[in-house]
Amino acid sequence: MSADRHYSKSIELKLLPSVATGDAEELLSLLDSFSRSEQRTAGYMLGERMLTDVQTDLYWQLTSALVRHDSRAYLITLMKTFLVRLSRGTASLSDQPFARLASEFNAIEQQKVALLLLPELRTPQMVEELFTVMGIAKGREQMVYLVRIDTLPCLFLLLRSLRYIEHDRTEVLKVARQLMKRGTGMSFNLASIIKVAFGLDELSGTFSLRLQPYQIARLEQSYEAFCQSVS
């Protein structure tokens, strides 16, 4: 089996007019006329080259059309483009077209997009904004994602999210053990914090981080203090 091609000059020349004008209907018709291998190449080119630098409204116009037309083919590719544009400041989590598109995701699409975007978000505020836009509720719903991402913003919000289920000792203990099993320095330190914060005396392990209960509130309230302790 030959490897997927990520560039074709002839395909680029065919795509350029409809991309330049933002003619989504023409673009979809063109893509449907391609062979499967040409469609894959076109998808790579749109995501990796052609939609990274276009105007924001044109990016969302074509992205929305492509994802609604065939989410399996284009959703993740174009969400990777979204990440590139986020890093460059040419797109935002607050873009209304993103909110409209996110409202149409099914459960699998929501999970895929959240797990793609979350590791790249630099602040707790951005993580919270993504959850809000995607309609992922505080507490258990968010924890499903936060416990899987080993970044400081997600670990900070995971600690705060545990307060929503602090009455469920078994679940809190399960989260702490998941973090220990991951085995990174940050996740292990967070497990140590959780042990003190929730009085999990049964959580055994060799923890290098030594905290007293009176110190926990500051870690939950201050992201800066949390980062200093965990990283």
C-alpha cells in the first residue's frame, strides 16, 4: 500500500479558486469528484497548507462546510489547523462559528476534539472556555477529560473538580491512583496533594512532595502556587 500523499500541485491548482473565494459549495463538489486518494491528499493540503493563513471568517466558512459534509474525513484535520491558528492568534475559542460547530458534535466527535485541543491549551481559563463552548459540565463530565491530560492547566482544574465529588471517597481515590499509575512527576505530585486534601490515608506511595492540610486551600485557589508545588 502506498503512503498517503500530502501534496499535489495539480490538486492545489484545482482547489485554489474555491478556497480563495470561500465558495464552499464549489469546493465540496470538487472534492466529491476526486478519487479517494485524491480526497485524502486534498484534506491534508487544506489542513496543513491552504487554510492555515486565510482570513478567519473564510477559514470557519470552509471548515464548517467540510466538517458538516464529512466529519470523519475532515474534523480532526481541520481542528489541527484550528490549533495552529490558535497559536498564531488568528483564531479563538470564542469564535462563534466554533461554538456553532461544537454544538453539533456527537459524543465521539466531542471526545476526539476535546482530547486533541486540551493538551495544547496554555491556561486554566482556556481549558474552562473550551469546556463551556463544548457544553461539558463541571464536575464528573470534565474530570473524564482532565484526568487524561498531563498539563498544569488540566491538573489544576482536576484538583478543583474533585471538590464536586468529595463525598464520593471511592471515586476520589480512583482518580489519585490513576494519576500515580501514569507515573509522571506532575501527576504523582498531584496525587500527593489529593491524599492530603481529602484525607486518603489508604493511598500508599513514596511521595517526595510534603504538604500540610492548611496549605491545600492556597493550591486550589492560586494557579501560580499550584504550579510551583506540582512542577
